[in-house]
Amino acid sequence: MERAGFLFAVIERTRMQKRAVDSPIIVQPAVMRIRQCRAIVAIPARNEADRISRCLSALAVQRDRLGTPIAAGDFGVLVLVNNTMDQTARTARELAAALPYPLEVLEVQLSQNATAGGARRRAMQEARERLTTVAGESILLTTDADSVVTPSWFADNMSYLADGADCVAGYIDAEPGEIVSHGAAFLARGRLEDSYLRLVAEIYALCDPRPHDPWPNHRVSSGASLAVTLAAYDAIGGMPDLALGEDGAFTELLDQSGFKVRHALDVSVLTSCRLDGRAAGGAADTMRHRRDEPDAPCDAELETALATLRRAAYCGFLRKAFGENAVSVAINRLSGAIGFRNAPDVTFSDIWTDLEFRHPKLQRRTQLRPSDLPREIAAATFILRHLRSRSKSARADRYLRAALPASVDA
């Protein structure tokens, strides 16, 4: 019995020692500083005490595509708590000791632009000022305080940036429990819109291919998931100073300036579908209106399948002509009634914006409603069946450059 007791004690002591060796070492925030990171995630937060812990915890379990945890200090997080009336800042700070990355919580009172867009602009600028230049290029990322990034979100963003993208716009998914709680009609509407948006994205990918943003992709730029190189961020003067829609305007500016924006489906975020938003006229107000009126109009950018085909084909035709220095010929081909005044410093975006504004067949008309989408989904599916077959043939380039613009003009 004594021998057995001795062996038990040895085994237990060995087990405890192994447990101590295997236990992770928690690095206190004072050891790592956010200014030592070459990548910083900027998170604007206002009255988010109930959600900020989930957001920060999701960033704490980041791993690479092989499942290896991201090294402590590979990125830092800056939470800009603005104009808040709850315990958002305190909740975030109390979590800091358990996090594997350096966290800075900055409390500010915005006065001039106390909006969602203004808060993101300030958060990203504060993060930018803390970035230090080390081997490789510094990176700015941003998400929302009511969002939860996937475990490989950071690694997936960095992978696309390493492959040559200047900015990565992630895919935004709704919190399943919240979207279902808004009722069957709201969920059905969302499923219809998602189905049609996927078809629209493929039409654009086939008619107006962008080598840096190939299919499969999406067409949404949301502040809930953005990553950008510091060089690109600085080149356009940072996030636009807009109350709403700053995220879409940001990627549009990057694209206009010649930077490569990748709309990646596999960089994703779960974001809230709450109806009590922090910004008047924002996503929450829009969702509440659509819940209360199930057939309320869709986003203005969503067009019929035929209008989508026409716009995408014209854009692709003109973009190729621009690359071949044959814009005047292309404009005359698309519509001889519209003149074109060439200039040495004119950009493709300038030309396309002017054509969209002046061409009668590119004017946006009646907004689609959910009740219209089954018909448009069928039409888009038919269009894609032909586009896919042509894209696999030797005549694809000739079709997109010549036949398609002529056919949609008819």
C-alpha cells in the first residue's frame, strides 16, 4: 500500500508539472505595446458594452489556415469609444489581461462628425498614427464592435495582401439567430437578395473581368471587414469624411486611384442584424423598414438582369478600350450621339462616370422590389448560361468587345 501511495504521488506530481508546462503564458498588456505592431485593427464603438467582448474575443482566437494560433503581437487592436453612455470602455479594458494581443482603448467625444463614418475615420487615423514601419508594409484593418470575425480572418486578409492586393473587402454575413428572429418574410427577402447578388457579381466578373479581383467574388465594401496597406491608405488621404457610406466610398477611391481591391468571399464576418442602430439612417433603420414592409424597395444599385448585363458589358468594353488607348472609338461604338473629349490625365473612372451620367440606356430607373426578384433571378440565370459558354470559347473576347454592346443596344 505504501508503494502504491508513493507511485500515485509521483504520477500526480508529474501530471501537475506537465499541466504547468502545457498551460499558455498570458502576456500582460504592459509587455506588448500597440505601437510595436505592424498591423492594427481599428474598431469604432459607441454604446457597445453588450457586444464588445464578443468582438474582441473573436480576435483573440485568430489562427492561420493550418490551424496554428497567430503569434502574440502580430497585430494590435485599437477600440475608439466615442460619445458613449454605457460601460463600453470599462468592459473592453477588463478583458485586456486575458487577450493575446495588445489592446488600446481610447475614449473620445466627437462633436463635428459624431457619426458612424466619422467614428471610423477617427479610429483608423488613430491606428495609423500608432503604426510603426518594420520589415514589410504596415497594415490597417477595421471591423465593427457588433461584429464577430472568423478565426482565420486576420490570416486570410494578410494572405490576399501578400498576393498583391492593396485592399481586401470581406464578405458580411448576418448573425443567424438575429436574422431569423425578424420573421420568415424578412429571412426570405434576404435569401432572395443574396441569390440575386451572387448572379449579378458573376455577370460583372464575366463581362468586366478584373485580374486582381477574379470570380468568385462579391460586390460589397463594408467597414465590418476591411484591410488595407498603409501606402494605399495614405495615398488617398484615409477614410472619406462621410456620415454614412464611408466604407464604399473608400474602396471606390482606391479603385479610381489604381489600387487593387479584392472582394474576397472567404474573408468573412458575422455582423449584427439589430434594429436599434447607432446611426440614424444606417443599416438598422433600413432593416427595420424592410421588416415592417416586406416588399420595400431593394438597394438602388440593384437593377434588372438586362440592365445589369448592359451596364457590365459597356463597362468591360470601355475598360478594355481604355487599356488599348482606343476610348474615342469605343464611345462612338457604344453611342455615337455622345462625344468624348480626350485629355492626358483623364482616368477610366472619369470616362465611365461621364458615360453613365449621359448615356440614356445607363440611367437607373425604377428600384427593384423583393417581389420582382424571382423573375430577375430566372433572367440572370439564363444570361449566365450563355455568358459561361461563350467565356469558354475562342470567341469570348470578341463577344464581350463587340457583339454584346451591339446586342444590348438593340
